[in-house]
Amino acid sequence: MSDDQQYKVRENRARRAARRQGLRLEKSRARDPRALGYGTYRLVNTINNTVEAHDHTSGYGLSLDEIEQVLAGEAQ
């Protein structure tokens, strides 16, 4: 399996874990690699549509590793 495929598997696993916790994993839609939030994520509460975990500068800003830590309860 290629690195891209492994990354997508991790992303999908994080999406399912977030869903089980009442959250939605969102990826930044920025298309410019120089943009502040490019390629990063945030977690949104599905009940009241509030952002639960993000970097305070861009609104997204969390790497997939950081998202996995938040979902595992290791960081916030």
C-alpha cells in the first residue's frame, strides 16, 4: 500500500472515530499550499455545530497526528 493510501486509511479511521464521539472531522478546503490552513483539520460538534478542536490562528491547523491524539483523549 502506498503512503497516500495509508494516509487516506488513517484519515477515514479518524473520521469514523470522530463520528462515534459526536464530532465531524473537517479538512481545510484551501487549495494553495502556501495558505495558512492548507492540508490541516479541525473537529466540529455535530449537535450544536461548534468547533471543538482547532488551531486558533486559522480555524483548522491540526495535523492528522494531532487529530488522532485529540480523539484518543491524549490532547485538547
